[in-house]
Amino acid sequence: MTSMDDIMNITLFTENPSSISPSPTIDEDYDYENLMCDREPVRAFRSQYEPPLFWMIALVGGAGNLAVVWIYLNFRRRLKTMSDVYLLNLAVADLLFLVTLPLWAAEASHGWSFGSALCKLNAALYKVNLFSSMMLLTCISVDRYVVIVQTTKAQNSKVERRRRSRLVCIGVWLLALLLALPELVFATTAEVDLQQYCRMVFPAHLGNRTKILVLSLQVSMGFCLPFIIMTFCYSVIVSTLLNTRSFQKHKAMRVILAVVVVFVLSQLPYNGVLVMETAQASNMTMTDCEQMKRFDVAGQVLKSLAYTHACLNPFLYAFVGVRFRHDVLQLLRCCICQSAVNKNHLSKARSPLSSTRASVMSESDTSQALSL
């Protein structure tokens, strides 16, 4: 059993949804020279706050992203554009991220009881998909920039761009796996107040420099770089749209504005918390116990806000498409028709001819092409 002195020497850190760690919060006891800060109130707040919210995010986001995957696999068997490829991969990344949330909710309630191996696996999966999600959002913004700003070039290289998008997605997943290596190496279980938690635990000889390096890399790759690229691409797109006479430009600008605003509001606050954590790791900027507790609680709330982005991605990037919404309605009609067929079949109240017609209608409806 780990002693309290050993726990006090464990180096821990928390990351954000775009630079993610397995630890949903810094909730250990810290020894600031002569001050010992008991984080039990923070852990109690987390046990009440996170589980229901994480389950809600997982269920809502899971339904939306499953709908995206289902539509793409059933209505568009061939992905025709780069955005199609990116959106399908984005939905898969968000789904795999959301799968990890119930385990973190269970940990918040009664500690980690799933073993060290699953701790590493869940932490790495968590990290891979959150990083790939941010990078895929960046790829979508670049693709929109090419299609709208460099229209001629985009039209002349459709096939080549579609082939290239698959290579880009492979590169995104490989880079995300590389960025998840710290979780595979350092994630493990640590005991706090007789309960096990899944945490990033750095050996004492590595010191805070490794922690600061990992945090800095995650903030820069998980938020700063995507934010800079997205800001540039969408700024040029808006400038281009303002110079066109298309009646659709105002709608397009509203969509772009919504994408940027949601990204900034959901990701920027928690990344600010991460920057403060990096400063805290380097020079102990906070030494007051009550201040640290308030900081931890604020970090938990802002982290949860950042996680909601996985719920909003389907609506910001997929459901805004006219044809995509049309195919969603077609899918719902198919489900309703199939339900009616099954019900009437069980009651033996439907003739074979009418059942055949319903089947033909469903197949015809599902043959619609999907496009943004």
C-alpha cells in the first residue's frame, strides 16, 4: 500500500480536451513548503458534478456522432469529397473519445477499480481521439479554404484531393498515437485517501521539466496550432464571401461564425487553465490552499465545457449540410416505415403488395447522395 509520504512525492498533471490527460482534475494533496493542502472538498465536488455530466455528454454526443457514421456508411458508400472523409473520421474520433467518459465518471464516483493496464489503455485512447479530433477540425477548415478561396484549383484536382485526404487522415491518426505515448508510459494507478485513481505519474528523477514539456506540447498542438490555422482559413473565407454576390453567403458566414465561436468558447478557457498549471509546475505561482481549491473546481467546470465540443461537432460540421439533413430525414422515414411494416406484419393486417411497395420506397429513399 502506498504511504501518504509517497503520494506527496507523486508528480501529477491535468490536461485539456484538446490536450488531454487521463486525470480529469488535479485533486491530490500538495505540500507547499510548510503548507499541506487537503483536496478532499475538491474530490467531493468532482464526485457529485462529473458523473451525471459525463454520462449526458457521452449519450448526447454518442447519438449525434453515431447518426453521422450511420448516414455516411448507408447513404454514401463512396466518400466523394475531402470533407466527407474528414467528417467520417471526426465522428469516429469523437465516438471513441466519448466511450472513455463513463470510465472517468466511475472514477470520479468511487475511484479507479479497473486496473493499471486499462488505465493506460483508456488514457491513451482518450488522448488519441481528442488530438485527432482537433487536427481533423483543422483539416476541415483547410479544405473549406481551398474549395471556396481557390475554387479553380479545387475543381481541377478533385480526384487527387480525395486520394490525398485519406493519406492526411492516416497521418493524423499516426501523429495522435505519437502524442499519446506519454499516457502509455506514465499513466498508472495511484492511491489517495485509500482510493485508487488513474493518473499520470512521473518518476522523481524526471522532475517537473518533463511535466512542463508534455503540457506545453499538448497545449500548442492541441489548441494553439489548430486555432491559428482555423483563424487564418476562416478569415480569408469570410473576406472572399464578402466579395461575392451569392445569396448563400450570409448563411455560410453564420455557419463559419458559429464554428469559430463554439471552438473558442469551449476550448480557450480550459487551455488558459492549462497554461496556469504549466506556470504552477515551473515556479509555484499559487501557494494558498483555498486559492488552489478554487482553481481546481474552476478547472473541472471548464474541462466539462470543453468536452461538450464532441456533442456539438455533428451539428456544426455535418447537419448544417442541406443534403445531409435530407438524408437524416430519409433515414428517419425508413425507420418509421420499417417499424410500421413490422407492426403490420405481426398483426397480419398488411397485404403482400403494400409491403413490397413500402420496401421499394425505402430503397429508393436511401439511394440519395450525401453532400454538404
